[in-house]
Amino acid sequence: MGIDEIIIYCINDGAVMNAWADDQKVGRDGEGSMLNFVADTHGHLTDALDMRMNHPGPLGIFAQNRCKRFSAYVDDGVVKVLNVAEGFNDPAGDDNPTVSLAEKMLSDLSALGKEHDVSIVILTPHGSLRYA
């Protein structure tokens, strides 16, 4: 068993997500890579997943709603693992994003007995890519 797709999305417009994908040299919404950057322009996916950040701090800084920082393992449409990086005084998970990073997901997949025999690409908090 391998990973079919890694989706990186945020509440933003498509042009921003395409520029980010181009900068990182990965896929644009299903084009050319198992990593796909996708825009959730109006936040409908974020709302359906109940991942909209409702803390006034980030909203006051960014002047728009944000998605919580999270990672999820979805198998045939069923969420098997959900890791959300947030804390009482850190609603965006900026101080400690480790729960939402690839290393934690790999550990969770291992605990589920899932093989992960594909190369993993990790987006670091600073937006650069690391290959493992």
C-alpha cells in the first residue's frame, strides 16, 4: 500500500496556491505530482471538516478566516487519523506544529500497520521542501 496523493490546501484563491506550488516545484491541483496544492476559496471544505479557526487573534492579524493547521489520513473517504496543531494560547499551532507534520503522520501510519513505501515530501513551517 502506498500514498496516492498529498493535498495541501488553505483558505485562499487559486492564483496564490498555484504560485506556491510553482515555487515549491510540485503539483497544481492534480498536475504532475502526488503533492497537490488546492485552494479552498470560500472555505467550504474547511467548514465541512470543522477546521475553521474561530479565534479572534489570527483573524485580527490576517483580516480573513484561516484553516486550522492539521494533517489527516483519509482511506476511501474515511478519516482514519486527524492531527490538529492548536493550543489554548496558540490557536494557529505556530509555536508547536509538530503534531501536524509528516513525521507524526508516518508514526501514526506505522501504528495502524500501514506500509509507507513511497518517498515522502515534507513542507516545513518555513515553506521549504525536505525529502525523506
